[in-house]
Amino acid sequence: MPYDPSAFPPFAVTVDLVVLTVRRHALCALAVRRGEPPFQGRWALPGGFVRPDEDLAQAAARELGEETGLCAHDPAAPAQANGAHLEQLATYGDPKRDPRMRVVSVAHLALAPDLPAPRAGGDANSARWAPVEELLQRGGYGRDGEQAAPLAFDHAQILADGVERARSKIEYSSLATAFCPPEFTVGELRRVYEAVWGVALDPRNFHRKVTGTPGFLVPTGGTTTRQGGRPAQLFRAGGATLLNPPMLRPEV
């Protein structure tokens, strides 16, 4: 029997972005308020439909650029000021996840250093950075006195999955450096771990671990006083992608 495409119902594919950064020592995600139905007025993750002429990675990189002005960082290239780590997170295909039609979403996780206030684009009429704990609280999310409501679609689940991916990956990989500028101090890196994990870490023990892990950090030869106090040594990310031994998350 020849293959008959009309025997299968068509469906759309979108990309949704979990964009995480550390602002004011808190792990924050980019949230947009939807300007159009469905879920008009509700907060959601940024994203959009995949165009016919692009693959998933291209669609995710395009949405990232439109929503944040960031470029997807090529791990093989030198770090860039407006670069962000971008990786595929998971696929979400519940038939009822979008009331308009059958839509399958391929979510992506993006990590970047402290970012400026976002600009709204597409069908979003406002955008902001919000602490992930507020976005994921049981009663929903609201700001400036508005009534709290759950994130649109299944975005609360996507966000929770993205946060857990980040929390687990910084245990065994050098991904935490994606939250840092090209040159950073051990103290700044420690505050990334504290924000992502939501715990306080012993400064001396942390310093010993990260500087003693082969290939994790490379001294630049410079120092900075941007955190106040005595000059602190500057580092950049080393060539290691996997940490041995890993930075195990403290039990809370």
C-alpha cells in the first residue's frame, strides 16, 4: 500500500524557551504576558511556531534573539558578550495542551549572565524577569496587585523541568559558568550555585572544590574589586565539560 499523507491529521510544532539568569542573587526566568487568545492576559514562557523553512535549533535561536537580543552560543567558539547557552530540553505533546489545535512543543533551555530588562515581542504585550519560585508557586503568578493565575498552557511544567535540568547539570558539568560573564570570580560563581540550588554554600569549601577540579576554571591573571573589599582573582571557564569530582548538591 502506498503511503497516504492525508490519512494522518496535521499538527503544528512550536518552540518554548526556558530562559534562566541570575538577577539580584535569585534564579529568574523570562516571562511574557500573552497579548492574544488563548490565555490572553496570562503569563507564559516565550516561544512561537516553527517556520516551514527552519529546523528546531534555528527556530529556538530565532525566538531567543527576538525575545532577549541574545545569540545562541557555539560551545566551540570563544565566549561572546551577547551569547547564551542553548540546549533542547524536552518535547511536550499532550493533545489538549493547546485549545486551538494539536500543537507539539519542543522546549529549549537557555542560560545567560545577568541580563537587562527584556523587551516584549510577537504577541506578548509585556515581558519581565521573575524569580522562578514566584512563577511556580501553587497559587499561580501575578504582579503589581493583579490576580494570580497559573502560567498559560503547560508552561509551569516546562519551567519546572527546565529549572531541574539546570540544577542537576551544574552538579556534574561546567554549565554554571554559562551564568557568568567571560571573566568572573570564584565568589560570583558561588553565588550562581547558591541561586540555582537555593542554598547557602561555605565560601572556603567551595573555593577549594572549584579551583581543585581539573579543567573547571582557568586563572586569567587579572583581579577585580567590583564586589567590594580586597581584589579578587579572575577566572574564565576551562575546557572541561564534565566535572570530576562532581559538585554535589547539598541535601536540604
